[in-house]
Amino acid sequence: MHSESPNLPETPMTPECVRLHPAALTGTIPAVDAKSYAHRLLMAAALADVPTRIRCRTRSADILATVRVMRALGAEIEDLGEAFLVRPIGMCLAEKGLRPEDLDEVTLDCGESGTTERFILPIVAALGRKAAVTGAGRLAERPLSPLSDVLRAAGVSISEEGVFPLHVAGRIGVGDYAIAGNVSSQFVGGLLYALSLQSCELVEAGESVGCDAVSTLELTGTVESAPYIRMTVEVLRAFGAEVEVSRDERKYVVRGADASGLLVSPGRAAVEGDWSNAAFWLAAGALSRPVTVTGLQAESGQGDRAILEDLQRFGAEVEQNADAVTVRPAPLHGCSLDVRGTPDLAPPLALLAACAAGTTRITGAARLRYKESDRLASISAALRALGAGVRTLPDGLEIAGGRLTGGTGGACCDHRIAMLAAIASARCDVRLRGAECVEKSDPHFWQTLAGLRSGTEERR
């Protein structure tokens, strides 16, 4: 994004561009379904013993990427509109008289979904499949080490990283593994899935272990995004996996499946409302007029539920009941925030900071450089274009609050930057290029925004 005067001279608009005049945002909206849960439930269902019905109403690009990949691996997934019916890979292949290890290399298109890619690499290795993993956007550039290092050490071959397609072959087995905990919780999650699929048939011949296919996974260094690891464990346990977690959440003991090598379906599962997406709408309530988001579980294990505490630290009024949250505006003041465990909250928090009195420091965010964009740089650029004073830190941002003057810029192909700019229209005039990227997580974002605006939305 670049700086521009508040007068905003006319510029050509494309179908992917949006101009938003300043307008109040207020109303009640339902939360979209959490793609973090949807990924994990869809994968577990595809790796289970019998079919699972998963209630999921949102069809974001990332969720559909996981559907596409699990179908390519052999699962049959029927879209019922309000739910997915998943017939698992093992069942579908068995009906055709096929075994995973006998199949040719399969192409797995992960789109721009980092969760899909990082989970699927160890899962493919656990299944003994050969795969060519591909994707779009910055996905090839996003780091795979140390996950790739762990897989290679286990005997899995992986082609040169940073280039698609990424060719994977070989099988990961029962064993004791260690991985750094400060790069991505998705690496940990993918390995936990893979180790949960180990069966006693795969234990090295001659070992006197019975059916105890037990593996361990130890996390080294600082552990970041711990709530997402807890989410993975929660879903695996719901599908019959035995996962023991040490008190400090650094060591995981995983007892693999029986001879079938399958998870055990609970029959039905439901995707929770998404706190990460809701954070933008709740921020709008703090910046404009009251906003209520329904379908948010008060006892959710999603780490981004921390948005409520963060809003209160800024000074906003927050009211929560069993499955809805209302945020009302109040004088906002700067504060210090550590997003080590909740990096996806950085964009809405940065917008709040830009509109608050005083200075805000957001730290613990170094990993944001490896998202759909270099998110520290793109948040800075977006806010500067709208008139805010921002200084980029090695692991975060320092933002001088004040009045936003408005401006024009691009979303950097990053759905959360587009959402930041859109919510800023509660305070200033915004022109946004690349608005379509919100479909990555919320295909109805612009319709929802239009419903909350008391002014008009121009889309040309």
C-alpha cells in the first residue's frame, strides 16, 4: 500500500477492487466455521474406519483445499451443504481391492493452505504413499524445515523445497521424534496425525512389542501457538487416538492404531465458530457501534478467544454469554500485547492500536513474516497508507495511535490484510485492491460487511 491524501483522486477500479466510504458498522452476525477445526476433522474422518458426518457450513478456499487433497488420496467426500459426509480412504480403497503402497504417485493441490500442506506431508508418509504436493501463492516459499528434516531422518524422501511440485515418497514409522516448537504448530500437528496412524503391523519384525505401536514426540525450544496443538490432540482423541501429553506440553506419547492402522470415527462431529475471523468483527464493535457475533463457544479451545482479553485491555466493552459475544465502543488506549500464541490476531489488534490513544507494542510475532504475506510488512504498509504511524520491530510492531486519514492500497494476496482494511472503513475512506483474497477463509466476508454498514458499499 502507499500513502495518499484524504481527497483520494479517482482511479480505475477492477472487479476485484472495493471502495468503502467511512460508515458505522453495527449489527448481529453469525460466526463462520473455524477452518482450523475443519482441516483437522476432515483429515481425521478421511483416515478413520467408517464414515463420518461433519457439520460445516462454510466453504472457504482453504477448507475446500483439504477436501480436494483427501479426495485425491482416495476418500469420498459428499458436500451436503450444511455438512460433509466423509467415506474414509481405507474403506474406499478396500472396496476397490487396492492398498495405498501399490498406488501411483498422486498429485495433491493444497491451494494456498499452509495447514493442508504441513499436515499432509507426514500423513502421506504414514500411509506409505507417493505424492506430488503443489499449491499456489506464497505456499512454496513458506518454510517446511524442521518438519522436512524430521521426515528425511525417518527415511522419507522429499524433493527440493521452495519449488512445486514437492515429491514425497517413503514411510515414517514408530519411533522417538523431536522437533522445534517455535516454527509452526502445524508441523507438530501433522506428526501427531502420522504417529496416530502407526499400526502394530508396521513395528519392526522381531521386536517383542505385541500391539504396542508407541511413539514419542518431544518439542524443543520455545513452544508457540500451543492452543493449536491442543486442538489437534482434542480432535485425534475424538477419533479414538491415545495421546498422552506431559504437564509442560513438551512431550507427547502416541499409541498407534491396531492392525488396521485407522482412526476410529465417532460417527458425527461439528466444526466450531471461528474466533480468528470473528476477531475482525469484534474489533469493529470497539471502533464503531455495537457488534454481536453468534456461534462462538465460550469454552472453546481456540487460542484466538484471547481477543476478548485484548479488547478489554484496549478499553472496549465486552459482553459474553454461552455462544455469543457483543463488543461496544469506548475510549481506546494503547497497551503492550504478546501474540506468540495467537499470531492471527495481530492484524485486528494492529488496527485497534492505530485508532487508540497512545502507543501500542505488539511482540512475539516474528513468524508472521511467513504467512500469506510477510504480515509484519503488509500490516505496516496497510496502516501507513491509512495514515497511521508504524514502526516495524524484529518480532512485532510499534504503533502510534491517532486518527486514520484514509488511503488506497493492495491486500498483498493476504485475506487478513484485506479484512483489516475493510474494518478500517468504520473510521476512514478505504480503497482496496485484491479484495477477492478474503475467500481464503470467508467467502461471504463482503456480504457480511455490507450488512453491517449503515452507509453504502461501492463495488465496481
